[in-house]
Amino acid sequence: MKRVAVVGSGGSGKSHVACELGRLLDAPVTHLDAVYYDDGWNPLSPEKFEAAQRELVAEPRWVIDGNYNASLHVRLEACDTVVMMDVLTWAALWGIVSRQLRYGAGQHTSGVYNRIHWGVIKYVATYRRRMRPKVLAKVDEFAAGKQVVLLTSRARTRRWLEQVAASR
């Protein structure tokens, strides 16, 4: 693993897995929320956001976490490994709530953004039904033949990260 795209619902553990993989693989980690939003929560234009991702994936080693389905193909075409955080809806909802309770809102020093509003709750609550099929279709289309790791629980994620650490 040298180029890893981490995808999945908000609250699924993408940022945690990305940070751990970055540490284990000695690869830079990028949280796409930190690229997409500025300090005032203003988004980049789609063209600038895709261009920024193309620069990131041109590097020899990286771990990038985030969905952003409109530009997901950029990361999937360039990666060698896709990690799909595929936890149940209740676990993802608990993930966004517990993160808010632990860290509060705003941008954190790790580059991770955290804020809960109705749009975030709705997105997480409907992710498995609405977005997951689209993400999986893009993985099938743009990451065919690449390693795809499906992590369906926090326990499975811990075990997989332990396996990655043991193989280093």
C-alpha cells in the first residue's frame, strides 16, 4: 500500500483510519474536508477542488480520506488500495455525535473539520441507502483490479489495522 483512498459515511472512522495508515505506512495524510473548506466553511469550486486532488494523487505516497463523489474518480484511478468504511448507520450516527462530544466543532489541528447540522445528520442517516451504492459503483468502475478493503465495524477496523502494523 502506497496510495490509499479511504471512503465511507461521515462518522464511520475514515479520519482515524487515515491517520493510523499514514503513521503505519509513513505516508502523508490528507483529509479532503480541509482541502475543500476554508476557515469560514466556504467550499472550493469543483474545478479547483478536482485540480487540488490531482496534485495530491500525483505524489508517490499518500493516504486521502473523504468521499466527495463528484471527484472520487480522481482518487480511485490513482490509488492502489481503497479502504471502504462500511459501518452500520447507527454506528456512523454515534460516530458523529461522539466526535462532537470529544472534540467540539470547527477545524482541528489534524485538519479534520467537525460540525453537526441537519444536513450532516441526514447525509449520514441516508448514506447506506443513497450514497453507498454510488460509491461502490465508482469503486467497481475506477478501481477495478485494485485492493479493496471493506471494514464493517470498529472491531474489524482495529483487527485490520493490527494486521497492517504486523506486516510492516
